[in-house]
Amino acid sequence: MRDLDPPLTLGELVADLPKSDVIVLFGGTGDLAQRMLFPSLYFLDADGFLPEGFRVIATARADMDAEDFRAQVHDAVARRAGGHPDRTVWNRFAARLTYVGADATTKAGAAELKAAVGDATAPMFFLALSPSLFGRVCKALGDSGLATPDSRIVLEKPVGRDLASSRAINEEVAEVFSEDRVFRIDHYLGKETVQNLIALRFANTLFEPLWNNLTIDHVQITVAETEGVGDRWPYYDEYGALRDMLQNHMLQLLCLVAMEPPADMDPDSVRNEKVKVLRSLRPFTRAEVAANSVRGQYTPGVVGGKEVSGYEAERGQKSDTETFAALRVDIDNWRWAGVPFFLRTGKRLPERRTQIVIQFKGVPHSIFGATAQADMVANQLIIDLQPDEDIELVLMNKAPGISQEGMRLQSLPLSLSLLKAYSGPGARRRIAYERLFLDVISGNSTLFVRRDEVEQAWTWVDGVAAAWAESGMAPKPYAAGSWGPAGAFALIERSERAWKD
């Protein structure tokens, strides 16, 4: 009897997909499409990354002339391209661009899209829509024959608002698209500095031996926004900071920091290690949730020198939705036992910042005098994702000059700033979606989120939400322009640590 061939991995299945020849962008008149998606596609075209003959079909319910739509996209691109898109590139990109006004959840709407797609064999469907529409759109794509064996679908986060709804959406999508053709997008994974974190850890012998509980004291992850919720409150009031930011962006960053070295960069290898981290997160209980988490909601205050309203004023009535969340997270495995991860995210904070701080332990014994000893600080690795992309390693150094008190020390950063390192003519900061678009076109799913990954994250987040509900933990008020409720500082100070502000 001959041996059976081993089953193909998800990475091998995806690698067999041909390059996409058309993208159908659902929600083409929406804010995300105009701010991020069309400029990303334009820049890919400018750099020669779009395949020959590749077409862009935008669709939405709005009835709009194709030329009017191209003018709208031109203005959106101009805002990201310094006011003046390259004329040659724009003309080439505009020739790729088509608009179809249709309700894509209906059979008639899908038929209009099918006529526009024509004989394309590997269409990419990008759903910049509410997750509640994912299943209906997929069914229409399947019923109309638009979902070909080589097509793929991109789902914007969040996929559901809890485990049950996430599973329901994933099931609806799976009825039309196999898992190897589903690309769940988290645009943070397209950021250069996030990808550089993988290179930093696994392409250098310097860090990996130190990347454990023997040398690392704790980790901080901050995602701070100065904006309020504003007109997004109907969506935000249903999700809150926990489900909107922590379930996806922040847990993805935590996984990249905490995961074990994958065997290779195959999509399955990387995502298997991330799932292991999610499975190792210590569940929150009713008894511990008050000590290990903080909920907050912004009230009127001052941000950037301007007076701003509170969340309830924006919403128009009272709400128990949190606009700020801070948590102490523990990972119960050998590498991270005893190392707390402190996560915080919020709206209307003093500055816009996404940052990871790896705080190392201090030296076990100081050979320096009392004066120098007072100058010593433990090493830090600071990874800034926005507004600037930078990686700094803070080291101790002898302070220049001489002193009667002996050697003086000072901390100095070694910078791996991408903007400084690559600041030549024409250099620019890429939109995260550019990398992700290119990966979907070529069928590389490494930077996308697998179904079991999404559902494991929801399992843990649902536990946090349930513990909040069981303990009756309501959001604490914090003034807009502050760093959240006082409890956020107590959360980390109880362990004799402090936030890096």
C-alpha cells in the first residue's frame, strides 16, 4: 500500500492561489476607502506593484456617475500625495477604476457586479462594511457565481462583537469561501515597525536569549488616541474600547511580542505561535477583575488646547460604554511566567501614541558609587508605531567629563528610526494597507488573522467582559486630555512600576 501524501498546510494552499486580477471594493464611498484604501492602491500602482491589467471596481449603494467617483478618489489621493498626484500615474490608475452603484447583498446587485468583473478569474473582494453584512454579501457572491475557486475575500475588523457572533459570521463566510481564501485584516500588522519587531527578535542573536522572564521585568502596550468617538457612537456604543481596540490591535501586538520563534515564515507557522499565546492568557475572574483592570469614560476637558465634550454629550444620553480600558495581563507559560503585560487604550487622551515598552530588569549588582547608582535606570526597548515609527534601545553610558564624585552615568537611546534611516529623495511613510493589499494579491496570508486566532481572542475578551458584568464594574470618569482614571495609575503602581508617559 502506498503512503498517503501529507495534507497541504494552509500556507501551501494559499501559495497556490494565482495573483488577483481585479479587486471589488465594497463600501467604496466610505471613510476607510477614501482615506486609506484608494490611496494605498494608487501608491502601489506608482511603485509598479499592481499586475498588468489589474482593475479596481468600487461599489456602494450610492447612485454616482463613474467620472464623479473618479474625481472623488482623485481628491482622496491628492490629500495623501501632498496635493498633486503624479499625472502619469493617476491617469494609469484612473483607467483601472470603475464604479458600480448597487446593493451587493441582493441577487440583482451581485448580477451588476458580475457584469463589471467580466472574465476575471481571481477576483479579490474587500469588504469595508459592517460585519453584519459579511454573510449576506458572501451569499450573494456565491449565488451569482462571482466566488470562483481562485477568488479571495478580505474582511475588515471586527469580525463580530463576541465569540458567538464571530462564529456565526465565520460560518456564513465559510459556506462560500474556504479558510485558505479568507484574509481577515488587522491593519496594524501592515505597519513597518510591527513587521520590524519580527525581524528584531528573530534576525538578531542579541535579543532572543534575553527575551524571557529572566531578564524582562514587564511589558507595556499603549494605544492612545486624542480623538473622541463623535459621529461613530452608534457603532462604538455597542463595542467600547475592549472590543474595538483590545480584542484585535492590542492582542495582535501582544502576540508578536510574546510568541515563541516560529519554524519559518510560513503563514501557519507564525499564526500557530500566536494562537499558543492567546491560549496561555490567564482568564479574568470576578474576584480579580477589580485589581487587574480599569474601565473609564471621558468627560468634558481640554485636548490640544481646545475644549471638547464628554462621551455622553456626544451620544446624547447616558451610557455605560467604556472609552478607556487598562488591564494587567499574565501569560501562563514558561517564557513569561511572572512577567506582567500592562495594556491600556483610550479616546481623548493627551496625545496620539501607539507604543510597546519592553522593560528589562536592573543589573543584579552595581559596582558604581552612590552618586552614579542614583543615575542608573534599567534598559528599555521602546517600539513606537505612531505617530512616528521608531525603535529605541535605552542603554547606560558614562556621562562625558570628569567629577570628584567618581564616574557619572547617563541613559542614552540607540535609535533605529525608519524615517531617519530611509530619508532619501522620494522616501515616504507607507500606508499599512499597501503591504496588506500586496500580500492578498499574491496570496500571502502571514500578516492576516486566522479563524481560530480570532475566536481564541474573543474567548478571552468575553471572559473580561463577563467579569466586568458579574462584578458590576462601571466605567470611571476621566477628564478629556488626561491619561485616564486614577485607577489606571494604581493598576501598575501596585506592582511598584509606572507607565511610560
